[in-house]
Amino acid sequence: MSNQRRYTKTHEWITVDGKTVTMGITDFAQSQLGDVVFLELPSAGRKLAARESFGVVESVKAASDLYSPVAGRVTAVNDKLTAKPELINSDPYGDGWIMKVELTGDLPADLLDEAEYKAVTEASAG
Amino acid sequence: MVDFGGWELPQQYTSIRDEHLAVRKVAGLFDISHMGRLVVEGGAAEAYLQRLFTNDLSPLAPGHAIYTLMCHEDGGAIDDLVVYREAAGRFLVVVNAANREKDIAWMRKHIPAGVSMVDHTNDISLIAFQGPRAHELLPLHSTPTDDIAYFAFRAGKVAGVPALVSRTGYTGEDGFELFIESGLVGDVWDAILSRGKDEGVLPAGLGARDATRLEAALRLYGNDMDETVNPYEAGLGWTVKLGKGDFIGRDALAKVKETGPRRTLIGLQTAPGDIPRHGAAVSDAGRRIGVVTSGTHSFFLGHPIALALVESPSLRVGGKVTIEVRGREAPAEVVKLPFYRGSARSAVAPAKS
């Protein structure tokens, strides 16, 4: 498995390292949300089904649910986001990562690569 | 870009947070050309507007402006607006974008012979330069502003371009609203940003405008009041001058004043993350008492703030209520308005309640 970034149609990204998946929301998602002011995140140890809502991101505009693209057990959450939720805006693929999950199943088959995801965002921006 | 009363406006140019903080700490530049601009002129113009508006224009000298409401016979607010007296019989009336056509229809219905009303919304543009340092960061070749009092204005120049320079605004900060011919406004916009760039001046969008006006507890028509809300309920009883003579809505408003308003607009504060949204239910000890009319996260204050219209005369500053946030009851505290008092030099700010 590669640790290249992959995307979902609902604007999450993941990277995979062995059984560990790191996830966040995409640059397109943060730009649509506007300034993020708060995140409600799960605790380490929580088990998630694929597509399960695991938290909330509050921006100045609205509250949006966060969905896990994969089934797994939460092994880490990004504590920095508590004090600096704006990392979601300034560095969505780096310091703005949201959590790490240990896979309990397979990766979903419908993950998108960079080019496929770009097509999705261009369609919804249009 | 978002649709705002039929106008395409940017929610933010770069970041609502940065733009909001620029307005509070340095200055921000807003394009508010969506606001309606009507010129009312004629020998009977004052008497006409006195009949339409709740506030008293008679003490208003040329070169001064006043905040007022315009109400129906039943006291419900048609709009809130600012009236500028340019001369004895000439007034500039600035109304909300979304209400412009409704206002014009209402005003035309009551217009007497000998008074004209012309809509200049498209040919005169309006930009607002707002912040504690706005007065010192106007570009070269601008009219001195030291002797322009709060809610006063004068014809002058900004960056060499003719402008009506008005010391008014919607942020709680000192600053100016600049009325400029639409063909020339772009040059002034660029000159202000270029002069202020190294000092931290930013162009600011609707997001920063909404956050700063809410911190200053300045009401937003369509959110905090509408035709079902009267000025006393909106905490704007100070704009109603029952003693000035007859005006539309006077009888109904006199009754409200006598019996006390049924609802009150209050300020609420919640814990970080619990952002009250427009329309969220407000409850007191499990009993629903009203709704949030405006709410946001205040980057400047570091916590969410909200205005709510509630039926509960006994609530006082420090009182505890709950607001529905993401399907649960989030604790909220009643706080004093405005949430923040900026640099606006005001004894008669619209926020006073």
C-alpha cells in the first residue's frame, strides 16, 4: 500500500501506512467551509464503521458533520486542533490532519486519486 | 461569493478572521454599494420624512445624519436606515439592500406633491473604511477629518476624488462611509488599500461585516427584526420620538411603550464551539422563550455571541438560559450589550438600547 493521498466524494482525504490511516478534510472542503472555529472530535479507542459520523466541524458559516471514510479504531486525534482549529484552513493536508485510525476492514473501493477528486471539485464548484 | 439581497458579495476576500481583526485593530475596507441610496428633495421633504420615520429630524442640521426606523401603522419595522440632511430640503436616505424596492414602494405611496425621490443606488457607490486607525490611514489628497463629528459628514475628497465623507459605520469602530461616483470609486478603493497595505489594512467581506456589527450589537434587518417586530422589542425605542408630532405607527408604538414590549432582544454568550445559529431555540429552565436572531463566533472576543428575541421580561444580565446547538441544549449566559464597544466616538450610537 502506498501512502499517497486519496480522497472521497465527500471531501475527506486519507493516507495509508500499513494498517494506519491518517485522515483530514480536503483543501476544497476547508475553502467551502470558511474559517474553522471549533472541532468536536472522538476519543482514542472509539470504533468507527465506514461512513459513520465521528465529529463536527464548526466554521463561521455552519456546522458540518465529519465522516470516516474507513472502518477502524481511533488511535490518535490531533490535539493541536483544540487550540488552533484554524490549522484546518491553513494546512489541511499537514498540521491540520484530524485523526489516525487502525483499519479493521478493507479500504473502500471507491477512493479517488488526485485527478479524479479534482474532477469532483470542479463539477461542484461549477 | 454569496447572494445578498440580489447583490453578489464576497463572504471574505482572504479570511473572515483576518479581516475581522484588521477592522478591530487597524482598519478594513468594505464595499457596501448594495445599500440603497435615495435622494429626497423638496420644500416639504422634512415634513414628509418626519411622517415616515420614527426618529425626529427637526434638530438635524445640514451635514448631520441620524439612525431611524420606518414602521407600519401597527408599529412593525419596515426597515432601519440612516438619513443624511444635505440641506434644509434635501436628504440622502440609505436603506437596506434587500428592502430597497419595498421601501421605495412604501415611500412613493406617501409622497406629497412638491417632494421628489430619486434612486441613486447605481450611480453613486458606497464604501466603508472602518477601524481605530481609519482616520490616520486615509490616502494622500484626502479631506481632513478631524472636525467631522460622529454621525456628521461633508463633501470633500478622498485620494483626490470627490466624495461625501461621512463619519458613520456598522462596525462599532471609528471610520468613514464614502459616497463616490460609481465610475471613480475603483480608484479610491485601490488608493486606500495601497496606502494601508503595510499597516495591515485589508479589504473586508460580508463575514467580517456581520461579525463586527454583531459585536457592536448593531441590528441586522431580516435577522434581528422584521415587520413583525416593533422598535421597542428590538431595543431601539430610543429611535422612537413619540413627542415629535404624528407619524406612521405612532399610536401603536405609544401603546407598546405604555404596556411594555412583549419580547426583548438580549445578548447571549456561549462556550467556545457552541455557535448559536439564526433560528435556534432559546429556553429558560426547559421552557422555550424565543429564538436566536443572529449568532457567530467572535474571533475578537474568543467565544460565540448571539442576539436573541425572547419573551421573558425577568431575564437579567448574568441570567442563565440554554440554546439549541447541534441538537442539544448548550448553556448560555445573558450579557450586556454591546458585546464590544469599539472606537466609534458615540454618544448616540445605533447600538444604544
